[in-house]
Amino acid sequence: MKNLTIEKKLQLLYELQTIDSKIDELRTLAGELPFEVRVMEDEIEGLKTRLTNIEQQTKDAQTTISDFKVKINNAQATIERYKEQQNDVRNNREYENLSKEIEYHTLDIELSNKRINEAQNLLENLKTNKEQTKQQIEDRSADLKQKKTELDTILAETKDQTEKLTLASKSIEEKLEDERLVNAFKRIRKNSHNGLAVVKIERDSCGGCHNRVPAQRQIDIHKHNKIIVCEFCGRILVDNDIDAKAK
């Protein structure tokens, strides 16, 4: 299509806007689901890492208990040996030295028992945390599965429509044969919070930012002989007859 009139370009731009807005609506159907899925996946990975740390802490605590039990057994054996030696001492000094050693190892046993109790309490807490974490993983995994199912369903339902509309959008861009105009259209859409680059005059105002459009400007827009943008928001302005003429 060669030497398009401004009116024809405006009609194509409006049609392009209509199609792209439908694509936006289809993408909006998925809403926050893609983001929610990513957040939940990250959360589950964090819980799995926590579970791994709990399992390692559990092994460390079990090793601590085992080591202190060995230490207690060794200390008890040493105490028994020193007590036997006390029966054969030759003087009070030797007896007192053995008594001090017995006292030292007895204190060491008490400290070891204290450390074992601390480790056992830690094991109980770790066991509770492990069960809670496993339950959280199970619950969040079930939620994630549901969210993914919802997302897959929506994407499957809108895939064909989106693909058809996308092809239609590209076809109109080619018909326009004006790369600068198409790029301007895309730039305005990108900078617009609602994706609208082409808007109609509604109640004498811009259909995008709702600022009043002067009467003379509305007359110029109705002539369809030049592309006019809103002086406030920069959107391309068309009148209510543009879609009728496009048909």
C-alpha cells in the first residue's frame, strides 16, 4: 500500500490500538499469577535450604552427644582408677593429689552432662522445626501446584487468541509503511500507564488524560488531514467517526 493518506494512517493506528489493547487484556487475565509462582518457588527453595541446615545441625548435635558420652565414660574409668590408687598411697600428699584429680574429672563429667542436656534440648527443637518446615514445604508445594495449574489454564486459553491478535497487529504495522510513526506509537504506549497511544475525544476532552481539547483543535482532528497529539499527555487524538470510517 503506497502513499497512504493521513486519514488512512489514523484509521490504521486506531485499529492497531484496538488490537493491542485486546492483547493487553488477555495478558492481564494472568494477573499476578506469574509473579506469585516465582515468589512461591523461591520460598520453597528457601524452606528446602532451611531443612538441609536443620538436618546438618541434627547430625552435629548427635555427634556432640556421642563425643561427650565417650568423654564421660573415660572420666568415670579414670576416677575408678584413682580411687583404687588411693587405697595404696604412702602419704597424705599423694592422697590429696588423687582427690584433686578425682574432683577435676567429676566436674568434667558434670560439665559434659550439661553439654549433653543442651544438645538434647537442641535436638528436640530441631525435630520440631524439621516437622514444621517439612509441613510448610508440603503446603506451599500444594499451593504452587494449584497456582501453576491456574496459570497454565489461562495461558492455554489465551494462547491462540494472543497469537492471532499479534499477527494482526504486525500486519497493520506493515500496512502503515511508516516506521517512524509505528515507533512513535509504541513509545507512547510504553509511556502510558494504560497502554493507550491513540484515544478518542470524549466530552470535549482527551480520552487518555481527560484534559479539555480546544474547539478549534477538535475541528482540526475531525478533518483527518494531520496527526494531532494531546498537548498534555502526548497521545494521538482521533474523533468518534474514525472507527466508522475504518469500516
